[in-house]
Amino acid sequence: MVAWRRIRTGTYCGTGKIIALIMALCVVGQYVKYMYRNDIPVVFLEKKRPNTLEDIKNILRVSKAIDKYFKNSVFSFSRKRVLDYSAPNYYSSPHQHLLKEKQIEFRYEHFRLVEPHFSNEADRKLFLNNSIYVKDLEAIPDIRLRGTVAVQENAVAYEKLDCGWENTLADYQGNGQIFFNGTLCPLLVPESNAFQHFIDGVLPKLMQVYDYVINSNVYFLIFEPRDTLIYDLYHKLGISRGRLVFYEDKPMKVKRMINTCIAPPIHPALWQSGREALGLSADMIVPMDQTLVVLIKRKNTHNGGRRMLNNDLVEKFIKNRYGNGGVRVFSGELNFNETASLFQRTRIIIGVHGGAMYNILFAPRQTSVIEIMPTQNDGQVEPPGLAHEIIWFQAHLLGQTYWRLPMLPEGITSDVRVDISRLEILLNKVDKDYNRNIL
């Protein structure tokens, strides 16, 4: 089996044409080390210049094949250190390569989460009193850093199959009540008909397989979107509505399936690839003195622990601090282009935990994300079942600075009343970092 590893957006390393790909990494300013481990070719991305004779020999050795390979114009690299997705012949080769190989595996680079930022040490200790967070800060095991893209003939797609990193390809053998006579990539992630779970569930898996399927005859099996913004996201990814097949609550037999379910639950390479594929800049697109502060204001949420009970008071405080012209209140009623335009200019995002906070995907890495979390005095988050880690994860994966402001939940809904004085102390720290960075 060939071992592959995702290095950066659109860049893969494996056998066959691996030499040209490795050299391409060097051309765009990355240094790599190529070696065999247990007779499997593996590529490692080096974040420093090669400083040994063996490292240099490895790079020189692969460079001899680059001219011959690139005469075929299969891959085209731009001068911006990313792949040129507009090259007309770029995608045909990866798709054909996948069909030939049948299965490609990825070994993702190790990374570790970092603690959130807090306004004081007491809030930090409260955070670390929660054993879930302590576990999150541990090293991520190798089994959660693997990925697989596999071609399966006469496979079955079914929502009850676990489309996650613990999945086994054997689960997809069986019979279905519906037959799809074509090539289908199932993206049946639970609750992914909602915007937020498209972002944290579908988009990373789609990025793993993206280069192999985007310019092809592959269709995508999905839950019919509840949020229309999902159609905008697919459109921005180059996937038309005509390539979307809605799941009909029955097992579906598929002539040819491209399975990307086995992917890391979280990884910077996949999330940053998603931001890039959507055409969003990782860096601020306006001068820092022209940036905005966005206050997330929830309206029609039906879940507890999402509302700011004194929202008007918080809004008044924020506008007094930063000026009316420097503050925008966001309630989630914008289309893709409007949302992207707003968040690409944002340096601070403030909101209570909830689906609207997922819009930090649209924001650049210079953004500070302030999440207000309903938290009991023992560090436990209310209400039970709240996905209280995901915005922290997402901000870290996107290179943003994440701040946590715990507030005691109130009533049976566990909503929060923000302590303005504590928010002010936190913002003083955020602004101090901002002022230091622009000097």
C-alpha cells in the first residue's frame, strides 16, 4: 500500500509521479525530506532549511526528473506558493490516478491544540478544571491523523454507516434499495444539512478528496440542505447543484463510490484548505486601522445556552468603545458574498457559543475570536450536549487567536448575562495585542 501525506492545499506525495511533486514543493519554497519507512515511500515537510549533506542530496536527487515531468503540463504551480487551480489540465490527472490506484492513504502532520486566552488566571483554571479540555490538549494519536480516499465498486451508501475516522471500508459492502448508475461520493455526516455541520463535518472530508473529484463526473450524496448558504458554499467550491444528489433515507447501491469518510476529525491542513478553496483570504484584506468588530446577535435560536440576555447593553458598550462605524452586528441573514466581505475585514468577533460563530471560517488569521461560554463554577458547560470545543478548535486550525469568556448560565435555558466589566478587561488585552502588532 502506498503511503501518502497531505502537505498543503492541493499538494500530495506518493509513488509514480512523486518526484515531480516533491520538487514542486521545493520550487514553491518548501523543503522536504524523502525516505522509505518499512518499504513505504513517505514524504516529510521540513519547516527549516536542510542543514545536512544527506538532506541536500535528497533534494538534488529528485530534481533531475522535474523537467521531464513538467513537459506534460499536468500540474501547474503559481508564484503565490499555492497550486494554480485554474490550470485547465490540473484536475484530470489526479482523478485518473485515483481510479488507477483505487486507494490512497494520507499521513497528516502532527499538531497540538493550544490553550485559549483568558482575561485572568481564574478563568484559565476554571477551563482546566474540565477534564475534557485537559484531554483535548494532549498529543493527538496517529490513528486520528490518517486519511483514506478509496474507490469502491458496487458499494452501498447509508446514513447509519459511520462517516468518520473510525470507519472501515468494509462497512460499505451490502445491498441497497436504490441504484445509482454512476460515480458517487457520499458526504452523509450527521446534521450536515445545517450550515455549521457542513463546515465542521463535510468540508474537511471534501477537502481531502477535493483535487480528485472537482473536475470530474463525480456526484455527491448529501442531506438536503436546511440552510441555503450551503448551496453557495458548494457553488464557490465549483460544485453545481446538478452534481448534488439528495439522500432518500434508504440504502443506495452505487456503481462506483469514492469514499473519503476516513479523515481526521480536525486538522489545520483540511480547514485551511477549505478556506482557500472557498476563495477566502487567510490574511487581512484591508489595513488594520480599517478593520471591524463584529458582534454576533442570535435571533431565532431554539437551543439553550446561545442567547446573550443583555445583548442591547453589550452592543451599546461595544459601539461606545469602537465607534458606530467600526462595529457591525451580525445575525446570519447575509448571503455568501456579503458574509465573506464582512468577516474578511474583521479583527474581533464576539458572540455566545452557537452556530453563527462558525462564520469565523470567513475571517483571516489575524482575527481575535471571543467566545462567551455558559460555564458553571466547577468548569462544566451548560446545557449538556453543547459542542463547547468546536469554535476553539476551529479558530486554532485557522490560525486565529481564540479567547474564552466564561459566564454563569441563567435559568432552564442556560443563556448568559454578560458581565460588561469582565468583557472590558478581556478587550483591553485583545486591543493591547492588536496595538503591539501594528507598531
